[in-house]
Amino acid sequence: MQFEQRYGPAIADGSLTLTFRRWVRPQVVEGRRYRTAARIVEVEAIDLVSPGDITDAEARQAGYPSAAGLVGDLRDAAAPLYRVRFHGVAGPDPRDELAAADALSVEDVAELDRRLERLDRAGKDGPWTMAVLRTIAERPAVRAPDLAASCGRETLAFKLDVRKLKTLGLTRSLRIGYRLSPRGEAYLRATER
């Protein structure tokens, strides 16, 4: 679930527990966990509401001083409005734990091969996963636009693809650029033998 950067501290400390979103259809599911930049959150409830139903107390839980301020910030007035109640989940991000695991079994390598092949088949520009992994391995901490250009890719599409690799525990984001995780390094070693 995406939030503006300004909400990060309030999500991290647990004071932000509501968000209001205009969606054609719900983009989250009650009971599921989602990553935010600040921490993992679990959706407790999602309800269809009208702007007039929003109270000042709810607006404060969503990071606004008043209901009027929140409603004024909502976009796409034609789309339904959803109130999403959530809470932070304690513990490390599972991606971080996965990324730190550098002991890969033959089965782990085969599963990663299978998942990367599926990503390659779904890519509109053909196979890309190994080229991106090798580029990041060779050029850690290099800006995403520079990496994308070296692969002949558009920056946004490149970043979205790197995020897919991060979900598999193969890369880590840095303040500038990326690097392979221990799992990603182990995978490249296993596939280059």
C-alpha cells in the first residue's frame, strides 16, 4: 500500500491507523498484510463511505487536522470512497529475512529459476531478469536511471522490475541505487557454475 513520504513517521510509530482512498474497486483485502515504506501493515477493515461520513477524529487518525482538510485532498470524485483501517505489524520485513538467507538448496535455486522464467515470459521486452541482476551486481549503488540506460530500458519500468526481484529477496534498495542481497549473490553464484 502506497503512502506519501510525509506519513512515514506516523505509520512507523502507529499513530496513523486510517486511510481514505478513492478506488474503482478495493485495492486491499481485509486481513492481508502490505508493505509500506515505513513498516508492514495489516488491513483490519475496509468500508465504503461517503465524504460526509468522515469525522474529524477519523481525519486525525488518517493524518489530517480535520475532515474538511481530508475531503479537500481526495482525488477523482467520481470513484467510490473507501475507509481502510490498519495497524502496524511488529517484527522484521519478511523480504529482509529472505534476502539475508544465502544458503540456497538445489530446490531453492530451481524455484528461483522457475519464478524468474515466469517474470521473463511476462516481460514485454523479453527476458530481463538475469541481465538486471548482473547489472546490479556489477554496478552497486549506481542511480536507477543510469542502470536503466545501460540496459536500454525506461527508468520507471526498470525500477518496477527491480522491485519484483526485491520481492524474491534477490536485491536490496540503497539510498542511491541497489545492490544484490546475500540471497541474490548466492543465486548468481549457483547459476554461473
